[in-house]
Amino acid sequence: MTLTTDNILLIGSLLLFVSLLAGKASFRVGIPTLLFFLAVGMIAGSDYIGGISFNNPGVAQLIGIIALCFILFSGGFETDWSYVKPVIGQGLMLSILGVFITAVTLGLFVWIISDFSIWEGLLLGAIVSSTDAAAVFSILRSKNLALKGHIRPLLEFESGSNDPMANILMVVFISIILNPGKPVWSVLPLFAEQLLIGAAFGVFFGFVGRFVINRIGLDYEGLYPPLAITLMLMTYSVTSSIGGNGFLAVYLSALWLGNQELLHKRTIMKMFDGLAWLMQIILFITLGLLVTPGHILPVIGIGLAVSAFLIFAARPLAVYICLLPFKMKNRVRGFISWVGLKGAVPIVFATFPLMAGLEKAEMIFNIVFFISITSVLLQGTTIPVMARWTHVSLPSRVKPVTPADILLSEPFNNAMAEVTITAASPAAGKKVIDLGFPENSRIALLRRDEKYLIPDGQTIIMPEDKLILIAGNKKILDFLIQEICSLKQSE
């Protein structure tokens, strides 16, 4: 069956529906959801019952780039700075040095055991060197796994921030292979350009995004999520067009925006959370359709060897070296090493050599696909067991709650009070967004001149306004009344 404009919506919706049903089943059997999404795409492909013919790496790459932007933006936007601050040093070591060590170690191993050149081996190592954000986020959250200390924020920060480094290394190694006559050090400017421009534009678009979202004054709350999507796509496209790393820029801009006071922040976050899941499903189905299962069989031998070396040697070595300066038990390092999941990101990266026309591009793609499957199947299914073996798990009833968990859950408005603004109140004359309300609290209603208003972030609080405040509990409510607004509760 060939995809056409007449049947693509029908086929696409059926595949999504089947994927969602398969995802529901995966919770019961303990297999990671993402593997079911991938299986749906493979079964629907031309080699199996679906018979869908899809052999377009360019389209797959475009879908992959867009999907990764959503996944990285969602991960960065949900990351609270106070949540990751204690592990920022460890996370940066893993996401930068750890990716480099993994890529080089695995690349040398591939060079030794195969007919790959040194640069082809390093390219393969770079493609699978990062921890997949989509796989880590979905597995940690779907399994409701409670971890001791700061292990979870470290894993989530590493997985969300290390894809850009892997992407940069991949671009550099492809450039070296395509230009064999040039000295190796000639790619150093390319490396610096990707890193520095990506970081600079990520911060820049973060500042711009905050200003635009808070000041544009759109008439409908439902327009703010599309605005955030527009800013995200603009961040990637502008950064990439001038030689920077677009993925790094998207992640950093989202990390900045997620830690600012924004209009309709909860609405934007919930929308991106849902779209990130949708993009994961679409991405895995697309990659499942793209792969030809018959082409995987010839690379099973080298695939098993590379996958085993990555899981049991290259990743543990990188984690141990990166975390050596930090006070940490070896069993904790072992668990962190085990959660070095591979998923859709390496497969998307493997389409870049295909588009560049490299000699071993198809073999690299098939090996990477096999590595991703084995990683999700082996590591993804055993994370809870490994957490118990390494004594890093906690009972689910004491699972730490992250700021994103609060925003993404329905608010528990158990406390309410009516307050009257005075001329001396610090809140008088300020916009609602500038008041610094804690999460899970808001102004439900505002009464002014015998009229009732539903305020938004741009509403200016005036003296003699009566506000109805709602909060998750009495403690938060008292904080609102006494510390933020310096108000007296109405009689």
C-alpha cells in the first residue's frame, strides 16, 4: 500500500489509535510503551500485514526534527531550576564529557571489530552516545518510580540536555568523512560554532519568548500554546540557519521560559506535555515504517556486540569518570549508568548519514535501530529491578513531587479567602503576573466597582479591589495573604 493524500489521514489515525491501545497494554505487561509504538510502525510496514510502503529518509528526518523539538522543549519547560540546581554540575559533566567519552570509546571499539574506518566508527559512536529524553521521561514517569536523593532530576536533566552534544559530534564526524583531505583540526571551528551559537541563541530566544508571551496581549487563552510553538520552531530554524545547534537552542530557551512567570503557563505546559507524547508516537511509528526488518538480520551479530559494549562498558566508563569528582556511591553510579537508554533520537540521527550519502549509511542506520531496540527492551524493562538491586528506590507513597507534577495535575483548591486590596499593599498597581504567586494558587475572581471580573496575567490590581484567592492548602493561602500581597482578610 502506498501513502497518498487520499488515505494518509485514515491510515495515520488508525495507526495512532492502535498505538494508544498498545500503549495501554504495555503498562500491564511491563514492556516500555515506546517499544509498542515502534512495533506498530514495523508491523504496518511493507514487509508485514500493513503493507505500507514508506522509504523516504528525508521525510522521516523532517518528522524526527520537529518531534525532537517538541520533546526537548517539553522536557526543558517542565524542568524547575531549583529542582536540578543541586545536580547541575553532575548533569553537565554527563551531558558534555560523558557523551564525548561514550562516543570515542564506542567508536574505537567499532573500528577494531569491523571494517569501519576510524571516523565511521566514531560517527556511529556519536549517534548512540546520548541518553534518549523521550525514553527516559516516559519510562520514569509511566512506571511511577520513586528514587532516592537527586537521582531523578539528574537523569532527567542529563537526558534532556545531552542530545545537542551528540548532534554536534555527529555533524563534525560527517564533515570529516565527506572531506577526507582536510586536516582534522579544521572542524574545530564547526564544533565551536554549533555549541556557542546554539547556546547564545537559546538564551536570547528565552528572553525574547518571555517578553513576547507576557506583553503581546492575545485576546484568547487558547492562542498562547500556538504562540509558544511558533517561538519554539523559530528558535530551532533561526539558530540552525546560521550554523548553530538548533536542538541546544530549543532546550535552553525552554529551560529559561519554564522558570519564569508566564501568562497561562499551566495551559502551555499541559499542551506541550500532550504534544510531546503525540510526537513520540508519530516519531516511533514513522521510524518503524522506515526500517526494513529484513535488513536488520545481517547486522544482528555486530549489533549485539556493539550494544553489549555500549551498555556494559562504554556507558559505565563514561559515567564513572564524569561522576568521580562527586561524592557518590558506586551502586548509585551503576544505576545511573543503567538508565542510559537509547530510543528514537539515535534513529533520527542515523538518517543524517543517509541524507549525506555516506558509503556505510544504511548499515549504520540498521545497527543503530538494533541498538535502540535492545536498549529499550533490556534496560527499559529492568529499571525498577535495577533500582531495587542498587538500593536507590523508595516506596511510591514517598515519591518526591516535582514542580511539573504539580502544574500538570489538576489543582486541589482546598483553601479559599476573600481579601481587599489597600493603597499600601505591594500588590496595588501591579499586574497579576508580577505578583509571584506560588504554583497551585491563583485569583479566581476580582470584584471592582460592583462588577466581577475573571483576571488574567495582564490584569492590574487596584486599591479597593476585592479578590477571591484559592490555593492548594491553608499554608499556601496564608502565604499569599501575608507575604505576597500584605493584605488583610475581609470580614
